[in-house]
Amino acid sequence: MNSFIMNRRWMPRLLTLAALAITTMPGALFAQAPPAYTMVGRIPGPANLIEIDGSRGYLVGGKTLTVLDLSNPAAPQKLGSYSFPEKIWGIRVVGQTVYCAADFYGLGIVDVSNPKSPSLRGSIKLPGQAKNVALVGTTALVADHMSGLDIIDVSNAAKPIKKESFFLEGYARDVASIGSMAYAIDAPAGLYTFDLSKQGPVEPVASEQSARAPASIELSKGLAVLVGGGMLQVYDLSKPMAPVKGPTLKTPSGQPVRATLLGSRVFVADRRDGLQVVDLSTPSAPSFLPGFKSPQPARDVAATDQYVYLVVGAAGEDEGEVLVLKRS
Amino acid sequence: MRRAALLTCGLLLAISGISAQQAQWPQFRGPNAGVIPDDPALPDTWSETQNIVWKTPIPGLGWSSPIVWDDHIFLTTAISDANEKPPAPGLYDEHDHVKAAGPQRWVVYDVEFNTGRIRWQRELKHGLPPLLRHVKNSYASETAVTDGERVYVYFGTIGLITALDFKGNVVWSKEITPLNTQVELGTGSSPALYKDRLIVVHDNATQSEIMALDKTTGKEIWRIDRDETGNWSTPLVWENDVRTEIITTGTRRVRSYDLDGKLLWELRGMSSLTIPSPFSKFGLVYISSGYPGGELRPVYAVRPGARGDISLKEGETSNEYIAWHQPFLGTYNTSALVYGNYYYTLLDRGFLMCHDARTGKQIYGRQRISPESGGYTASPWAYNGRIFLLSEDGDTFVVQAGPEYKIIGKNTLDQMPLATPAVLRGSIIMRTQSNLYRIARQGRP
């Protein structure tokens, strides 16, 4: 049984978003004609995380980053890979560069301009486990398990320089950015908003208690979704410096692990239910669309207009695979 | 007559000088929860090449703290037959639950205080540990305790409690069932001594209990079940104006027992993992826990004489028995320090905070000790107006005590330490991953 918890402050914004969504996006139609998914391919693992950037895919399996050619989405090809000495917890792709948060190794910057032979351009060791990274211009923000949020100057990728850090009360879990704004989360419950266009030491412009134990954050224009603690927590970012808490959603099994946002649609990797899809085009009435029940627990998900790449695996960093699902 | 008076005066001064020194260090954090009487002979600076009286390699891995009685330094270790993955500093997740690579030998060491020579070592057991542990924990993390006649050791991982005399002979030994703590992190609660009794808290995910043993025979005097899932905190026998009671902290409840094991009071509202040990000062007992990933990280200062459930009700910050409370001041591994009028909090991720010990009012907020320093597990200690903060990188930062935060020194050793040092007789006895040091001003014998 899905449950939606509504915040009263959210209602006027939801109505605006709903009107926008209905007039500008076809998403609302999906509720009437929900898409289903057919598996059209597989990418062998090990596989833990996946990101898509144009016709390229970036697959993380344990300590290894692999570049994929997705020009034929149903038949991805592995091009090249780069391995770190430690586990990769999160990546961000910016053009021909992949920024990797690699546990105690720190931040690794990988040049993928030659996808058949990715190479390390630079790295910096950080105090704790690097859990994920976001980029604002030439500044990398790393969610660091020990120090909170580390601010790294990567203008010279060969020699990243740590400028400062901001302590997060709990364990830093994830960080994401959009424009000059960055949003960091920690467990058990913090959401911190940073405006990198401001001069001076990095300080949050807003912070608040959020979903229980969020593990990851995903952004799209005007929306943020936090995943963790058995639920999805939606935020309205129409005022980027003042996120407004929106609906709290539970997947049927209550085991969402990661998600990705494509417009107003949230694709959720759920440990028990596989792919879950939530339509937020009418945010006041979020609806679950048909998903895809995977044979193994889902770990991560990436999506394009036509395809969904669902990372699945039972246990262990050394296994797992990606299911290529086509929207029918 | 005048000469006799002078002699008497000199003798008194000499006695006074001696008694001002910490003479023995019989338990985890010593007799005063890390506060050492001022002693100008104690060192302020040291390094691998400065003020090291001796350095003795200790095989295996053990995060138990050294204890000292006269010329005996006791410590425990677990020596693996295989190559174990070394511990890494810092706080981390998904590196938990390591299994021993091979059988271990659980060994007690007696090291000479004056020379660093190993006087004896006694192997108590050899075999595969039945429990998993956190990669940063060891199979010998419980600190021994001594009454000057025997040394009492507890290895929670194998459920072994043993008393040895000062020659290394086993006086008695008792086995209890080793059981996993929640999320299989290993064990770490040290035993406590009070008069004729040895108090052992055996909290785990299956059958938690506290027991009082006759220290001369090991015979069980009483044993009480506890509704807990695993804690790493050392019990405190609190002699206060009202009575003597046994304070145990725990994730589900803080509990106080009388000396016969009868429950006196309890308190809800702790963190999801409870490690810091309770201690007393100013007639209060200080209780805390603070898993960084948990929703609660409380500190409570509790008055004596409580009965029943003294938990704070919603919206309360104090009550008849809770003098003050801070909801987010608790630490994960380190225990706090009360020195002078101040309550110092050493956050595991490298910050120091200061509060009024009597009221809980903040004196200064979070101060980053060093941008370069990693984690902190050893508890802070203090003497001569200085507070000492030992990082997992081997750096000891020296901070001036008082209402203003100021770092006044940094002393570096080469290895990772997690154990809290013993400080007495002008010396610091510091344990790192594989060495034991005696640190003292150069020129001391």
C-alpha cells in the first residue's frame, strides 16, 4: 500500500507544478497509458552503479569504472575501464571527465576522452571515505564520511587542491548540484543547501531535518528526491535556496535504494520490487506507474527517453549486472 | 626543636609532592576519568626521538589500554597465526564484520615500568574467534583492571574472564558464552572492580547480562539479565553522597544497580550504539552516547539518589534527577573529560567542544582540531592546565584548558593508536598498534 504524506506548505507549489506539468509535459499522459518495460539486453558485471551521458554509459563495479558505448542501447559495448585501489561509491560525469568518489583513496579524476583507455588525470586523498561528488564549475564538492563536505579546487585536474570543508552533523552520504547550488545530505536526517555563487567560506544557506536516513539525492529542474530509510522524500526546488518539503512516498516493499530523475518522473531501484516508477507530473497526486520486477534486488538505475538501465545483484561488489529495459 | 620542625615540614612537603603524583593507574582512564594531578615532571612534548624512555614492541593487535601498578604495566593482545587485515583510521561503513584470518592467541603481558622489559606473558587461549568484529576493533579491546594483588582480564570475544597474580599465574578463570553484539562489531566493555567484586557487563544481541564475581575465586555472586543488544561502555561503580551504585549505559536503557544487582533507576533516550563510559564529578554522573549516524547523541548529567524511570519527558531538558541534558553532544567512541569546571567533548571526527560541567551551558562550540587530522578514538586526558587529544594518526594535540580554545602543541608518534594512555609518576604509557611507549621528560630515570 502506497502512502503519501503531504505538507500543507507544499500545496500551492504543487498546484503550480501540476499546472506546468500538465501544460508542458507529456508525463501526465503516462498515468493514463502507463508504459511497461521489456528486457532487451544485459550488461555483464560486476555492477553497482550506472550513469548515462548521451551515448555513453559509465558503469561502476566495485573499484572499477567502465565506459560503455550505448549507441545501440540494446547492445551496449564495453570500451575501456579504470580501476582504483578502493571502492567507488559515486561518480559524476562532466563532458570527457568522470569524477570518482573512491572511498579512502579520495577523489579521483578520470579522463575518458579516449574511452578505450581511460586514464587518471589527478586525485586527492581526503580525511574519510569519499562517498560522492558534485561539480559547480571548477569546484568539486565531495561528501566525505569523516569531514562532511570537502571543497576541492579542480581547475587543474592534475593537482586538485582542498580549499576547505564544512562539517555535516551526521555521516555524509551524497551531494548533488544544479547550477551554482549544491545539496548535501547526511544520515540520519540532514539536507544542507549551499550557494556556491556566494563569496567567502562555504556555509549552508539552508539546512533542515529531512527523510529518515537519506542515502542519496537526485535533482532535476525544480525537484529533488531523497532516497533512503525506506522512502522517497520529494522537495520543491522552485526556490533553489529554500527547498520546500513535499510528499513522502513509500515503495510497496519499502526498500528503495537509489533513484534517478527524468523530468518529473522518478525511476527507483528497489531492493525487493526491482524498477519502480513514480510520476510526479501532478505532484499533488504522485502515482506509481508500472515498473519491472527484476529477478534480483535492484541497486541503481539510469534512464533515457526510451531505455532504463537497471543494476541488479544479490550481494557483493564483485557481482551484479545491468538489465537493459525498453519502454514499450 | 627548630631543626625538627624544619625536618617535619620538609618531610610533609616531600610526602605532599609524592602524593600529588598519580601513583597507580589501575583501570581504564585511571582513578579520575582521565584527570591527572598536576605534576611539573609530566612531559608536554614528545616524538619518536624525544622524551621516549623506552619503546617495547607488543605483538598482535589489542586496543585495550595499559594499566599500571608499581613496576607492572599490564595489557592484553590477540596474536594471529595468520596475516590479518590491518585497521585503518577514521570512521567508515561497509568495512565492518571482518572474520579472523586465522587462529588467535589471547595473551596478557606484564611490562616493567622502569625498563620496558617484558617481565612475563601468559597465553590464556588459542583458537579461532567465534565472533566477527569491526575491522577497527580488536579481539583484545577490554582494558584489564587490578587491585594491586591480581590483574583481572576479560576477553569478550571468547567469553573468558581470568584473574592472574603478579607473577603471571592464573588464579581463577571463568568462561561465559561469547555472543555477537548487534551488527557483529566485536566487544569492548572493560570490567570494573569494587571491593571484593568484579563487575562484568556482557551485552550482546542474544542474552545480555551483568554479573558480579567474587574477585578472589571467580564465583558468581549475582547475575542479572539485561534487555540490550550490545554495548561497549565500561560500567562505573559510583560512590556518591547517597549510596554506592553501579552505573551501566546502554542503547535501550541506562541502568543503575545497587551492589546486590537490584535495579535502582533507568533512563531512556540513548544513541543507537553506546560506547563512551560513564564517570562522575561534582556529585554528578555523566552519561553519553553518540553514534554519528543516529538520531540521538545525548549527554546527561545525573544527580544521585534517583529511583525508577528518570527519563526526560518530551520537551524537558532536566528533571529532579537529570541536572542537565544536551541532545546532540554525545561522542561515538571517546569518553568526555571534566577538567576544572569544564566538560570537554572530543568528537570522533576531530572537533573539541567545551561546556560548563555543572550546568551544561556551552562555553565554546565546535572547534576543528586540525584540518589534517583523522579520527579520534582514545579518550582525552588532562594535567598541568593542558588537555591532550590523541588522534588515530598518532598525533597528540595539546590544548590549553579553560574557556578559550587554543592549541599549544602537537606531538607525533609513527603509529595508529586507539587505546587511552595511562599517565602517572611523570610518565605517559602510550600504546600504539604494535608498540608500547613510556614517555617522560629527558633525564628522568
